[in-house]
Amino acid sequence: MLTRGQTALLAGFTALAPLAIDMYLPAMPPLAADLGVSMDQASQSLSVFLFGLAGGQLVSGPLSDRLGRRPVAIAGLALFVAAGALAAVTTSFAVLLAARLLQALGACSAMVAARAIVRDRLDATESARFFSLLALIGGLAPVLAPLIGAGLLLVGDWRLIFWVMAGFAAVLFAAGMAALPETRSAETAANARAEQPFAAYWALLTNRALLGYLLAAMFNTASFFAYIANSSVVFVGGYGLTPAAFSLLFGLNSVALVGAGQINRSLLKNRTPDALLALSARNGLVLAALFLLFAGTQAGGMWAINVLFFFLAGSVSPIQANTMGGGLAIDPLRAGSAAALFGAMTFAGGAAASAIGGLLYDGTPRGLAIVIACCLIGCAASIRLIVLRRPEAAE
């Protein structure tokens, strides 16, 4: 089991990446002006972070199996603190990009270690309940973090935001040194030391049961990332909403993500993750059909598509929690590497779907609706055709 203090600490690990992504978004214009770059160039600092977050997990996952959860998490936090301080004092945009990459590597180390610790201490159902609790962070961060960043700009410049990031990581570092246990088993350590990381990943990816969970999580996240990346273009550029009105709609949709996660957590008291995934697959197919209907008719206009986006956001936290809870239980000896695969594949799928949604934009939400529908169908197929056909799956 996990104590309340350990739960809070792991939640802090999970919050690190979302805060680093969203908190400094309001500071983009002054950052670009201060460092003498364009806004397009300044946005590269976000792309570099996302790249590091996705790729770095593939390194930190096997390391957490080989070296332990605690040293990987502590080292990641120390790296994040140092990188945040470097970003706060630099006058070079190139150095800022390097600092953002190091921040991402630190954040993903803490995040992967947190997932592996949950798997080490909890069974599949309890893990899914824990990950549902963490959906609070995933839902609130995109809303609250930019507000925190904007508030910091009222009392300081963009550099203060990076100092605050570093300070938050420093608090987590101190708490981790004091209270973070080592949960990796001796069997996991022995297996990791005898096995090359590529061999571990191959063993995981050729495990049909785990692959089903991975694909379901990837397709579901891809649908949500497509929405996040392209919704502002649809509502502001296509329907003429003001940025303030769009922000309000975006925030309201985050309520669905948070609320669904807590409903899922409650349902897990009496049901298994696989049983709830079966419901999610059915609901996903219905939602996909509605997105395709909208793509063909655009009936209901802006309000209809936003209602669909609301239910899309609500699908994310249950599927992510239940696939990760079930998937990480498949191969306990490679829990760190499996956690890394969940992170890397969801980010990769999200990046691809976001790009395709942007390419298909024609002034209407049609292309985005089609991309989201295809992702929802892929998620449902992965659950129904792979996850639920395992012998041990819930009836």
C-alpha cells in the first residue's frame, strides 16, 4: 500500500511535466522579445520539451528496473531543478532549448518511476483507482498552470516562472529524499541486469495482452491530443470565438476529464479495469459514430461539436487509468519499461493525430472529427479484439 504522504509525493511527480508544459505559455511573448527570437522560434522550446518527454521515458524506464525507482526519481528531480535554474538565468535561446530538454528528461524520469512504484505496491484494480485519482492533475493542470504563470508575470518576468518550476521540483526532491521508498523487487533487478533494454522492449511489445492495452491507450490519447492541438483553430478561426470564450469552453471540457476519472475510481470498487474498458469500448464506438455523423452533416454547428468534445474529454481518464492499471500488471519484472512504453506510445500517437488533424483542416471541423472518430474506433477495436479476448479478462 501507499501512505498518504507517498501518494501526495507521487502526485507531485506526475504534476511536474504538465506544469512545465503549461505554466510558461503566457510568458512566450516576453520570452521571445527578451531573447531576440520570433514567436515561432520560441514555440520550439515547447516542442523540444515534448520530444524529450516522449523519448526520455524509453531510457528512464529500463533504468528504473535496473537501478531502482528511487535513484531514477531523485536524479530526475535534481536534473529538473538544475535545468530550471539554467533556463531562468540564460540569455541565450540555444541554452534555453538545452535547458528545456534537460527539464523534460528530469520530469519523465520522475513520472516513469512514479508509475512503476504504483505497480510495485498495488494490484491492477488499485493501480487503476490510483491513476484515476491522478486524472485530477491531468484535468486541472491545463487550466490552472497558465493562470499561475500569468499571475507570476504580474510580479516578475518570465524568468520567475522557471525559478518557481525549479523550486517546486526542489521541494519534491527534499520530500523524496526523506520519504520515497525503494519498491523494486530483487527479481526485477536481477532480470533487468541480465537483459538488454531492447530485449525488454521486444518482450513487452510481442506480448499480445500488453500490446492491446498499449494500443487502446495510444488511440485514446491520440483522439484527445488531436482535439487539444486543433480546437483553438476550429473555434477561434472557424467559428469566430474570442480567445477568452474559447478558454472558457476549453476549461469546461476539462471538468469532464476530472469528473469521469473520479466516477471511474468509484466504479473500480466493485468492477475490474477490464470490465470498465468494455463499457468504454462500447461508448467509444457510439461517440465515433456521432463524430462521423457530424463530419458528414455538421448539424448543430459549434455547440454540437463542443458537446462531442466534452464527452471525448470524459473518455480519457477512465481509459488511461484502466489500461495502465491492467497493462502494468502483465509483466511485473519489466514494470519500469512497460510504464515507459505507455508514455512514449501515447505521446507519439498524440503527435501524429494532432498533425493529421491540422493537415485536414479546411475551415470546418470536418477533418478533425474524422481523425477523432478513427482514433476512437482504433481504441475500441484494441479493447474488444485484444484486451477482452485474453483468457483472464473479465466476463
